Amino acid sequence: MSDEPRPRRFLTISQAADELNVNQNQIRALLRTGELRGVQVGGRGLWRIGANDIEDFIGEAYRRTAERIAEGELKDEGDTDSE
């Protein structure tokens, strides 16, 4: 048997927020809209987000961003209209 710790299968809202570098309210909003998959567990309905669901969300975000760039909808942060 390996002594290496097993990777976490599920993350809390706080852990997911840390992983995506956003605040917890943003994670809750993503869960409510269904953009980020999660499950509610226990009598208090605590949210848990699968580690794979975080990776899927990131992959989909990259895909959507690339699509928007290709369509000319996004500019670099430093771009201004006055140039």
C-alpha cells in the first residue's frame, strides 16, 4: 500500500473558491445556475463539488473563452478603445 494521501474526491464551497481563486458567493452562484456541478448532502444541504467537476468547469471555461476570442468579443485587459 502507498503512504501517499488519497486526493480529495469532493471539495467544500470554500475549497472550490480557493481552487478557482474566486469568492464563495461566486461558487454559490455557479452552483445555482448549474454552470458548476455539485451535490447537496446531509440534513443541512451542504454543497460538495467533485474535483472532476472543477476540472470540467475549467475546461469548459477555456473552450467558451477561446470561442469568444475567435468571435472578437474579448479584448486583452490592457486594450483600450482610444488607441
